[in-house]
Amino acid sequence: MTHLKKVEEISATSGSRTTIELVYEALRRAILCGEIPPESRMRVEDLRATFGVGSSTVREALSRLLAENLVTTEGQRGFRAATISIEDFKSIVEMRALLEARAVRHSIETGDDDWESAFVAAHHRLAKLETEAVGREDELVGDWEKRNRAFHDAMTAACTNVWLLNCRSMLYSHSVRYLQISFAQKRCIPRDVRGEHQAIFEAVIARDAARAEKLTADHIFRTVPEIEARLAEMKLSA
């Protein structure tokens, strides 16, 4: 947890967010990017000293992460970063594919010109970077991750089911955690996704809901063999 900073340092550039929000967001980022490895002990006293805040603030932040399944509890033995497994990842992918495909259909059915324009812009930014990233994946993968999420968020933004969107967003974050941890040693853009994104984009713009649903689900499921192989390699090298 060496990259975590005291709240005073974080708050200087974080606007009006509360101390609990700042601690929660910092821990969440550290878990999702693998800086706090799976199953790591997260001692309240250690985190209190790291952030320079009270124990109650740390416990509230950890409780929020517990609700997102990013940390687990062990009775009276404290908190740990959630474990990872291929079985867990398959469950995440199954639910994310189901929800995101449904959100895409809803967006196509209800999205207006403003939604479509925002989606076109998000796709343009992603496609531009995916072209520029050939041979420079390690250098640009951070920007790609941001633009990839923006593309998926824009695609589903016209869905009016808030519960569906919230669950889909949480599952997306868990998927990213697996990608970050699995490819930590060699950061790269998974497979050649440009064609997949282009096909999804064309189906959405054509308002072909059935095709967009299928392409979206297939796109999400294609990450499973990659992550399964990487987790197997990590287990063998441990």
C-alpha cells in the first residue's frame, strides 16, 4: 500500500468530497488496479495511520467496499481484499454480459440524437487510440482502459433502468480488476478488439438491437479464455 497518500495530500485536488469518500475512493482504486493484491489483510490501524484519519472513517470506507464485494470480512479478524478465481470471473462475465446486452437494447430503443452523438464521439476517441496503439500497447494501455470504459458507458447511457446500470457498472469494475491483475507484468490491450468495437458500433448506430445485444455479449465473453490462461500462468509461477 506504499502508493496510498494521507487524506490531506489527496484532498488538495479532490474538491469538496468528504474524508470518508476520499479514503473509500483511494482504497477502491488500489484494489481495482491490484496495488492492494487479492486476499491482502487490510488492517484498520494500518490504514488509519496511512491516511491520517480516524478508525471510524476507515471502517465506513471498508464497509462501502464490502457492499461492492471488493473486500471480505473474517468474523472478528478484520478485512481482506477480495480473492480472485476463474470461477468468480466467469460469474462476473455471465452477469455483466446479460445486463450490458439488455442495457444496450434499452438504449437503442430509447436513445435520442444527443445520446447517439455522445456514443459516436466515444467510439471515435476509442477507435483513434486503438489505431495509434499498434506497437505501443504498453505505453497507451492506461488511456485505452479509460476510453474503453467511456465507450461502454456511452453505449448504455440511454438505458433508464438505474438498478440495471448500477449493477452493470459494478460488474464492469470487477472485470477491470481481473484484467489489471492478470496483465500486471505485461500491460497490453487484450487481443485485437478494434474489429469487435467497430462491429458493435455499427449495430448500435443502425439501431439493430438484436445484433447489438449478441455482439456485446460475445465481446464480453471473449475475455474468459484470456483471463483463464493468465491466472493459470500466475498460479504456476507463484
